[in-house]
Amino acid sequence: MRNPIRVVMISHGYYPRVGGAERQLAALTPLLRDQGVDVHVITRRDPGLVAFERVHGIPVYRLPVPGPKVTASLSFTLGALYLLGRLRPDIVHTHGLISPATTALAAKHLFGTPVVAKILGGGGKAGLGDIERLRRGVLGKQRLEKFRRHFDMFLAITREIDTELALSGVPGSRRVLIPNGVDTTRFSPLSAQDREELRRELNLTGTPVVIFTGRLSPEKQIPHLLTLWPGVRQICPNALLLVAGDGPERAGLEQMAGPGVSFLGSVEDVSPYLQAGDIFVLPSAAEGLSNALLEAMAAGLPAIATDVGGASDVITHNENGWLVPPHDISALENAVITLSRDPESRVRLGYHAREHIRRNYALPMIAKRLRKLYEQIFAQA
């Protein structure tokens, strides 16, 4: 029996990539190590990165993914299996249902290693969730069935994903709901005086300051924000919309933007902008559990989010945030205008948002739940 338990995380990306899943994993791994888990990470090798390094003390193995998609996937799987044969983990924890899950399944067959599979995205009805995307892929239904039969535990980060797993035939005994977590120390509100000083430093002269943070990709529906913004400015002429992030839609979105909209590009640390802002907005068509939403609420921002994915897990409407139907630009505009004109409601919602996140989504709490899950699986292996 090994002590501590060795867990190998397999993920498409890892720090310094700045996507939500990558940030979440990079934040959790040092905490798991501090709680007695021997964590290693296997991921893809992006250009400019070395084959092996320690990131915040965690061993990270980066594998080449040459050629077209099929070749890249095969190369990643073979390289990862070689490493797993050397590392001999007690548990493989895969993040996502494509190449990482295929690699984990092979490790299960070759080495008998127990597997935890984390589902990153929900939204089967919109065709955007991990499970639905897998079904549509080559031999997707067959692969999903193999995962269902052989994986030891499926980790859902939202109730929506847990329901999708149940409808796919995964029994309750092999499903666990553990949400994403957030660093509630780094993402925390400032005093009124410090906040005003920060706004001056960031040259945020508008009122209110509405902010979006995240990847600029189609499912985030940033065009909806740009469409409604002139209507917001008619009511609140000094309103400022900050868009922090990068992605495939950035160039087109910048061309759409009118007065009162500022694109910040890729921001390594969004916490100062959240601390200086007035309202956070997330107009997505589909989500898992948005790290950006958790960060904004932890920073004490009132959040307006479309009711998709894990938004309703986190937000109780008009108690600690504001939910609107997806694709409803009019409802989204009304929510932004309503909170823009009501600073007292913003303070109330922001306070309850912060308290809810602090009590239920703090990273150390999530790391403890994961460690207990590993111990349970290890004991049953």
C-alpha cells in the first residue's frame, strides 16, 4: 500500500494555458499535494513549452501531439501510457471525455488502474456538452458505453451534468457531484476607498463598469452583449463594458463594438478588474460550472448569468445574483439596466454572492472532497 496515494491527472491543457479547466486544475493540484496526495500531470506540449517541468511543485509531463487530429490523439495516448507504466499511479483522473478518457480506458485495461472521469461541460440539449459531443464523434456511442462500463467514478461539476450522466446509464453509485472551486482569498472584495483608488489606477471612469471575463468563443454569445449595449448607454450614458479574454471571435467582436466598450485582450490576472467592477455578466449558451462566474461572485460582484449549466447551482435569482433565459437579449438588457440603476441591489447581491461562494466553493474545501474520493476509490480497488 502506497502512502500517499499517487494520482495522475490527464488533461488536454495545463498552466500556463489560461482556459477555465486549466486554471481550475492548476489551482487544485498544489492543494491536493498539501493534503497528502502525490499528484502528477500529463498534458499536451504546446509550442514553446518544455517536455517536463515542475509547476508550483507539481511534476508536469508535456507530450508532443504532431500531425492531424487522429495522429495527434494516437501519439498522445501512446506517450501517456508509457508514462503511466513508469509512474504506476493508484488512480488516473481524466479531465474530459476525448483523448484523456481514451488514454485512461487503455490504462485501466493494461494496468488495472482505477479511473475517475471529470466531465467538464454540460448542455446536451444545446449539443454543446461533453457527453453529446462524444456521441456525435467517430464511434462515439461505443466509446461512451465503454467508459460507462469500465470507469470507476464519474465526477460531475453541476446538477445538469449529473443528470446527463444518469440518462446515459451511469448508476448513482458511480456518480459524484463535486463542483469547481475558487480562491476566495485572491478573489475578494476591496474596501470602498481601495476600490476607488484601483478604479483610478485602471482608468475606469465609467459608471457602472460591467465586465465579462472568459474565452471569446461562439458559446459565450458576446455578440448579444454588444447588441444590447447601445440600449444600456441610452439609459446609463457613462456605462462601460469591459471584455477581458481572447479567442477566435475577438477580431470580429472588436469590429462590432461601439462606444463604451473596451476589449482588454488576454489578462493573466483578472482579479483587479473584478474588484474594480460593478456588475459581472455571462451570456453563455452553454456552460459547465463557469470559473469566471465563481471568481466574480467571490470578488463580491453581482452576477447576471444565463440560466445554463451550473449557473442555477450557484445563483438564486435576486438573492445572490440574477438569472436570465439563454438567447433572450431583451431579458439580458433589462437585467443590466435594472442593476445599473440600483446600486443598493448591487451591494446586496454582491454581499450574498461572496458569502455563498466562501461557504460552498472555496478551493481548500473542494480539494478535501477530492482527496476523500480518492481514498474511497483506493480502498475499494
